[in-house]
Amino acid sequence: MDKGYIRWFDHIGADEIGQVGGKGLSLGRMSVSSLPVPNGFVLCTGAYEAFILHNSIDIRIRELTAGQDEDDFVQLEVICDELQSLFLKGDMPHGMLTDIRTAYTQLTGDTEANVAVRSSATAEDLAEASFAGQHDSFLNVKGLEGLTDAVRRCWASLWSARAISYRWRTGIDRDSVRMAVVVQRMVPADVSGIIFTANPLNGDRGVMVINSSWGLGEAIVEGQVDPDTVVVDKQTGHITQFDVGDKSVKTVARGDGTVNLDAETPLRAQASLDRTLVAELVRLAGQIEDLFGAHMDIEWGIHDGRVFILQARPITALPAQPLKWEAPGAGLWIHGGGIMEFQSEPISPMTSSLIEDFFTPLYGEMAPFIRTAASWPAVRVINGHLYSCLTYRVRPWHIPLVVRLVAQHLTSPSRWAAELAAYDAEVGRIASIDLPSLTAEGVVGGLSNALRAFFRYYFQYASMVQVLTNAESRFTRFYTRSIRSKDDPEAAFFLQGLESRITAAEDSIRVLADEVRETSTLAAVSGDAAHGDVREALRATVEGRAFLQRVHDYVETYGYQMYAFDFNVPTLGERLDVVYGAIRSAAARQQSLRSRRQEVRGQQDLTLERIRARLPRRKWRRFERFLDKARRDLQTKENAVFAIGRGIPVARACFLEMGRRLAERSVLADADSVFWLTWHELLALASNLDEGVPVEPLVEVVTDRRKRWERFENVDAPTFLPVGRRPGWWLSRIMPIPELDVQEDPDELEGAPVGPGIVTATARVIASIDDVTRLQKGEILVTDTTTPAWTPFFGQIAGLVTNRGGRLAHSSIVAREYGIPVVMGTVVATRRIADGQRITVDGDRGRVRLVPSA
């Protein structure tokens, strides 16, 4: 029989979703393909329409839902209760009841066997909207009266509050949805579950994931049981994960319905599937995936060792395929450390291309030994993140290169002043050029010179940083082993209070802050207005204009501080909102950094006098030499790192000039889009601009690259590649970065002890400098890593915790100047610490304790 209101599974056409709904259509396709689907039929949408017309429910639906506020859930519940009642009390037209009785008898024989009754809406089980769990289904239904009651309840579930809300959220028109009802032979499953033909949690298309438990599958789909989980590699068929859950609940057929029972104790810890059944499920799921041409969410049941497919729908909202983190070559690779300390975030396509075109050639030229790395180039971009090779293959003939490298390191501090002067001169020369007056190739030529100057100085800094920090290590060892008594402070105490470009920048901010606090006409700066509004208010007065000039002078002098090793990221000078935020922060502090440095130096003098009094003259002189050397080298290191960013504003000005010209030609949507091109693309475009050659728009290319970058931004790049490999013993002496599995205590994190002291306060988890205005005085800053541009905010925080970095990191030295406890290199701080949570930072031991909630 295949007439009237009924469609049997094996007679459903491929275009009949409007008659049988999403679930009915998928069961029909699988049945026709000879998949093991329990036999059944569909009560078509025509029956639903006839029922609501026969009982005038359609009129009441329009009256009750007209103008309904989708956010007023209280009123929606009232409306839905009335609609549910209308469906349950409605009469079935005689012809419809006859068709249902005939089909039910044909399906079950004269025994009135139990059936499963499932909703099948026309907008259900689609790739874009699954409606999983939104409409009702009923298992173990017996008899014609029970069947017709279940049908009414399925229809009524179309107008439940949850289903209406789901349609609103997914943009499905209210009047376009109809409900069919699936009726199947009931499978009294011994084991039931779900199989996904892709991992629905991480998007891995290369695996199938099975959840299974004893009895019927309701306990799994309703989340009432901890099921067994099996993960299978689709290509090899190998089981890669087999976790046995605590299956404490078992759903079984009872009477004319189902009940949840406590599972027998032996079954709870026993696997519900064996390898043979897993292989059969994977085989059938593969056929279903091929049939639908999509990744599928499949419900199944097993009775007497035979697998039955109960329903199948496309997986909706499947995450993107997880990124593969494979080492780019031989050896061990590190992210967020070493020469690439400043860049833990994914980099723009432009900066990525500069690594190949500028960074790598200069690296090999200035440090030939680097070419002995296990893989060349020794710095690569993996999924948008920078990785540096840590493995070197040194042969006897490389000894001259090793000697040269050592000599470079040892003499690098003596060359620093000359390198900085050359860097300044080149940057100054390019900055003096009127960019708009140049040809496009002229702009790119100046940019090329600025980039070479930047990278050359960066290598100078990288060459000397280890040498400069060694003085601190030597002083610390000598003091700890030969000088320190139980009443003496830690070695780090003597390295506070140093003067540098960083402290000079902070002092300048403090001068501006004092002016804000003491001058009533500058009150706008300390308000909550955006920096543009602040500037407009200041321009209205003489004092305000003078203050704006002083802010301008500050930016000209110190505004090149960089946030990241990426030319796409604006410098401090381009972020006046951050500058005004730093001024407000300093104005709120009672003590300036300068007065604190003076206070610390006074305490140091008293301590040094006490130590000197008890030491022999010769030992004191040796101690003094170690201390002086450590202080000088740390000052040099901080001045050197501060100067790295000098070329960035000039380079960005060139990039943005090219971006502006390309935007004027409609090649790009805006000037900033230039950073989503590559260096070679920019060179070709410059030539075309000068020659007047038509250029195809690149707006869609840029959009695609931005989307890809956003995906990179939302992943946690592994610290080391290959994933899981541990670094050599030597790395922990230079750059402590704990592996993820070191964090064994769920309430404690371990990292590098950088800034001494202990503090308990509220943690403020900050993803980037854009979010730093959320930071309040006295909070502990928790972030991935910091660069010189973050330091204006160090004065207001009580402590600092980072994922990356160690004793050589810039923040470790700066933190001492501010006298705050710091723990770096925890790897997982931003994931394990909740924003607003109270934590204790122990900068002496390198521990972060999560304070339990009261």
C-alpha cells in the first residue's frame, strides 16, 4: 500500500522531503539502498495539514503566534501549553485513521507488536539544522490507540517552546514547517548508541567516534549516562581510543513505554561493544556517509548480535578540520621562545613572507653557524605560528663557524652602540622621505631598506642577549654560594632599581599623569571617554593643547615600542587609546616608579654596607665586580630590546602608503589589507601601479586569508614540534618552558620564578593589548606573553603570570623594576586560570596556586 497519507520506506522518492520530512527521507534512502533499517512507514505531512484544518488548530496557531516576542519565553510557554492541548484533544479524520490502522496492521501483523514513533519535520535532519532533540519521539508504542496518541504528540511537539525557539534562532519561517511521523518496527536493543563519521568536537574528518551503552539509546541522547567511547581511524580501521564509561543507567522497554533502570554492577564497567561489532558499525557508517555524501550522525541498535540503523542525519556545525602540527623538518622546533620570543600569536601573511625574503637570508649571513641546523631555513611558519629549530648537526669542518659564532656572541655587546647608530641613521633617513611624492616602486624600495635595517638590528640583539644575561647568572651563583647568609635577600633584589629606556618611558608617563591629577582642566583624560573624545576636549583649552603636545612628544620619543614581531600590529604610538589608558593608570597610583627605584636603591645601599662590613676586602671586590657587570649588562639588554621597534613605525608607514594607493584603485578594501598580501605580491603590484597596468581586485583573497588567520588565532600552538617530544636538558638552563604534562596538580601551575615575592589577588586574563583596559589596579595580569609595549601597565598590577617566556624574557627584568611577583612559562595559565579568579603568585618558587572559591 502506498497511497493517501502513507509512504512506506522503500517507496519514498528522493524529492519527497516535503511529504515525509527529513528523518523519513533519510530512512527511505537507506532502506532503498538495502541498509539494515527496521521496516516502517511515514504518516505524511498531508495528514498533519488535514488534522489541523479538521480541528481548526491552524487558525489558533496564527492568532497565538502573531507578533510574539521571541525573547518572551514566559509568554511563549503559555502559548505552547494551549497549542499542545489542542493537538492532544483533536479528532483524527476517519479516512486518516483507516490508513493508519491498515499500515500498522501490515507492519506488525495481527499481533499489534510494539513500534517506535518518531517526529519527522520538513526542516529536520538537514545539513544546516538538525533539530536534534527538539521534536518528540516515542519508543515501545503498542496498539492503535497508543499509536494515534503518539502521532498527536509528535505533531504537538512542532509547537513546543523549544522547537519554536530553535526555528527562530536558525531563521526558519514559522509557516513553512510541516510534520510527518515515522513509524518503525521496534528494535529491543541489547546495546544502542551513536556513531559520528567525523569527530563532532574537534572536526577531525579522519576518524569515526562511537558512543555506546546497554539497552535502548535514550539514555545516551538525553545525556543520562557516561557511555563507552570508541575512536576509529577511517583509513586503517584501527581503534585509536577505547574508553569504557561508567554506564550506570540502562533504558529498557517496559509495558507500552520505556524506563530507566540502574545498570547491573558488572555491566557498568564492562565494554558494551567488542571489536567485531565496532568493525561492523564502521562499515555501515562508511556506506551511509558515501550514500549521503556528508559526514553523518547515525543512531543504531544491536539485537541478538545484529546491527540496525535507526536514523541518520548530517552532522551540523562541524568544526573545521583540526590543524596538523607536524615538524617542518628534522630536529626539535620551539614556538614562543628563543629568537622568536616576541611572537606567540599567528603572524600576518605579509610578515610570514618577510621571514623567507628578509629574515632567513640575513640570519644565514650574520650567523653562518645557523646553517648547521637540522633543517634549513631554521625559522618556519607552521599554521601561522613561528617555530625555530633547536637542533644542530655540527661536524668537524663546522668548527670555524662555531668559533666565529662564539666570537660574535662574546663581542656583540661591544658592537651594540655602532649597530644601533647605523639602525637609527637608516630609519631616520627613510622617515624623512615624503612618501606620497614617491613612485610605488620608490615606496617599496624605501620599505625594503627599512626592513633590512630592522632585521639586521634584531639579529644584533638576539646575538647579545644570552651574553648579557650570563652576567646575571654568574652574579647569582657567586652570591648564592659564597656570600648570602640566611638574613640576606635574594640575588634579584640587587638587580632592581636600574635606569633604562623603559624606566625613562615610565617616568615620562608619570609626569603626564601628575599633570592630569593636578590640573582640573585636564580632567577629561581621567574620564571614561574614548581617546578621540579626549583629544577634542583637550583642544578646547590652552592647557589642553599644551598637554596634547607633550603627549605627542612622548609618542615621538617612546611610541615605537612594539607589541609583536608582526608588521600588521600597530605600535604604541598608533594606539593613543592605550597611551591615555597608561596615563590614567599612572595617575591612579600613589607611588611613582622613580620614587620606588630610589627607595629600593636606598635599601640596597644599606644591605650592601652590611655585607661589605663582614667580607674580606678581596672577596668584597670580587662580589662588587660581579654585581656591577650584572647591572650594566641588564641595562644594556633592556635598552637594546627597547630599541628594536624603532624601524617598525617607518616600515608600517610605507606599507600603509602602498595600502592606501591600492585601496584607491579598488584593489583592496582598505589600507590595512596590505598586510594580508605577500611581499612578492606587493612588489608586482608596485610595478603595475607605476606602469598603469590594470590590477584585479584582491578583496576576496584578503577575506579568505583573514578567515584562515582567525582559525589560526583560535588554536593553541604546541610549544614543541614534533608534538610530545621533550627538549634537551640544556634548554631548561637557558629558557625554562615547562611541557604541558608537567602541570600535574589541578590547583597549581608551575613555571619559571622570575619576579620575587608572593601575592594573592584577582586574576585578569588578557588575550591581547587590545583588552588591557579591563585591567584594574591591584589585579594579577595573566596573559600569553608580554613585550616592551605592555610595560606602562606593569605599575598598576600586583603580579604577572604568562604562558611563555623565562628568565631571559624581557618581562623578567622589567618586573623587578616594578617589584611585582612574576611566574613565566607556565604554558597553560590562560587556559587554566579563569578571568576574575583569585590566585596566589609565588615568584620565589615559580608556583601559581588557584584559590578555591569561598
